[in-house]
Amino acid sequence: MKQRVGLDSALTVLAPVVWGSTYLVTTQLLPPDRPLLAAAVRALPGGLILTLAGRRLPQGHWWWRILVLGALNIGVFFYLLFVAAYHLPGGVAALVGSIQPVFVLLLSALLLRTAIRGWQVWACVLGTAGVGMLVLGPEAGLDTVGVVAGLGGAVCMASGIVLTKHWGRPPGVGLLTFTGWQLAAGGLLIAPVTLLGEGLPDRVTWTNLAGFAYLSLVGALLAYAVWFRGIERLPALTVSLLGFASPLAATILGFLFLREGLTLVQGAGAVAVVTAVLLAQRSTAREARVAQGAAGTPPGSTGAAGTPAGSTGVRPGAPVAAGTAAAAGTPTAAGTAAAAPAPGSPAGSPPATAPAHPVPPPEAGPVHPAPPTTEAGTRPAAHSPRQTTEGEQS
């Protein structure tokens, strides 16, 4: 169980690590001052590719659910993210967005009925503090519009995580198709805003095309498929805490490729972020083991109703459903008791002796006995004198 949770967490964290490279790709490969274009190209092509490959569209109420999820996880979230980036220094915007796990914690308690535990609160505080140490600098400043947009983006992403966990996937729909629906819906929401607000660039180079391809195929198609898989397999808060890896990856990539310096404070912030992620992963694995132990009761222990594990829970002489194995000659509800007299025997004769190795009953039988037939030449089966009637049961 611990290995499975660790593997799921390690695979899911790849998504925020890839997203942490978005800043590097945007500044080095894309046309300047085109954030909405980058968001639209990041979402729409990959979404259309996955939707066409899946050859399936949403049905019924899943149309409006996909629109909601596409807006929360992609469309509205991207727009608010870029508004915050324009009005706030990058470090402040990242710090405001890092409050997302707190919203996930509260929404999970409301929608998923999960209890708020102490380690979850500490992980949120530790991760947010680590992000602050990673990204805040002396040029940090506040702007009302930017802060509101950043908080709105955090609420959007948190709501998308919790609702994706709450609704799940439509039956028979693959993960890639489900991801494609959301990317396409979010991209279609961003595209009109992009054309009206920014327009298209005058010239697109091969370097720009390489950057757009990376954002669409790796930053969206692959990363969001891994992200939604993690939402299905891990607790919502654990997935949200893994998002702290995004500013950590951005800081490391900036140091490696952009020659940005690292301070001791940033090093301490990195340690705090990693500690918060590991705390979430280990606590999730521990809770999963406890839940598995509660579900698989060991032999000899008592079950939920207080009966020993492995027993049928039926007291001797009580009727059981037809088709169920009768223990120690227990009569069945259909009246075919093991001690019933043989057909055609005179009244008052002793019951037939059960064979030493009784034939096992069929695997499945009717829950209620079928009414006796009234056709000519037939008569109801004899009932055991020990069978309890419905009136006596009540």
C-alpha cells in the first residue's frame, strides 16, 4: 500500500514540475507579451487531439459538468493567473496561489465529508511558508486587483480538484478522453478573450512553434492527464500539496538555465516545501493502511455486527435465503429443509436422514421463495415442522 501511494505521488508530482517550467519556456521560446495566447495554445490543441482520438463526446448532465470543470481547471483559472501575474511580482503571485491547499481542505470537508486533521493543517502552513521563502524578494509589493485575482485563481483550481474528485469520470470514458474534454472546454473559453484582448502575433518563428508544442503536448496534454489520474487515486489535499513542487521546480530551473542566484532563505524554503510534500505522502500512506486493515478483518475477530469473522451470522434454526448454504441442517426460507420428510412418505414418518456429504447448494438463488405452482398433478413441497413462519418472526 505504501509503495502504491508513493508511486502515485511520484507520478502526480510530475505535473506541477512540468508546470514549473512554464515560466522558462514562456520567456525563452514564446512571443513576448502574449500570455493569453500561450494559455489558449496550451489548452486547445491538446484538448482537441485527445477528444478526436477518443471519438466520444459527453452525454447528458456531463455536458455542463465538463464546462464547469474546464472553466475551473483551465479557462477561468488561466485567465486569473495571468491577471495576477500582470499586477503582482512573480513571487507574490506564487505566494497568493500557494494558499490553494487551504481551500481544498475546506471544500473537501464540505463536499467530500473528509475530516480535517492536524497534519493537514501543518502541511498547508509549512508548504505556504516554504513557497514564501522561495519566491519572495525585496521588490515584493501588493496590488488589490492582483491579490483578488490570485485568490480567485486559487479558489478556481481548488474547486476543480475537489469537484473532479467528487464527480469522478463518466462510466466507460478513458482518462485521456476525460482530460481532452476539459482542455478543449477551457481552451474554447480562452480563445475569444485572446483574440479580442491580444490578437495574433505578426510573425511566428520555429522557436515559437517549439515552445507552443511543448506547452500543448507536454505542459497540458501529458501533465493534465497525470494530474487527473492523481486526483482519482489520491486524496484531494495530497494532490493539492503536491502543487508546491511547481514554484520549487521554477526556482531550480531558473538557477540552472537563467543563472539566477539561490540564497540560504530560498534553500530553507525548498526544504520546507519538500517536507510538506513528504508529510502529505507519508500520512496518506498511513491512513490508507489503516483503512485497508479496517476493511479486511482478520480471522477470529468480530465483524461490524459483532459476529465472529467467517460465521454466517445466522442463529441455529433461523430461516435463511434460498440458495444460501445451510449450516448444521438449518432450514431455508423456501421450505426445503435438510430435515424435511421425503416426498410420498406417510404422514408422521420420520424425516429422511441427510447424506453424509450433502450436495452444495447453487451459487445464487432467489431471495424470496417462489410461490407454489397450482398446475394439475402437482402439490406444494412439504415444509419442515421446525420452520419459523413470518408471523412468528415479526
